[in-house]
Amino acid sequence: MGRIRTKQIKRLGHKFIELHKAKLAKTFPENKQRVQELSDVKTKKLRNMIAGYITKKMKTIED
């Protein structure tokens, strides 16, 4: 079983995908950098959780 993500992570991830789909990629390091550039997320943990969720969703959208 995987880790359960909170509503906040899912909501922010969907918002990023809606607004910046062309700038996001299928790899975690690239998405981590994009989240840092395009938002004002204060903590590294929150940034990484959002980037991981975005990476998972981008892989399922493209396939």
C-alpha cells in the first residue's frame, strides 16, 4: 500500500496541472524545480509531496 495524500496536496497538484500542464514533465526532479519556481511553497517536504503527486498524475495522463 502506498502513502495517502491529503486533500491539500491533491488540490494544489490539480491546480498546477490545470495552469501549467505544458511546463510540467514526467520526472520528479523537473517537477520539483517547476513547483519551486511557480509557487511560494515554504517547506521542502510540501514541495516534494506536490511534485510527486504531479509526477504520478502526468504519467497517467500521457499513457
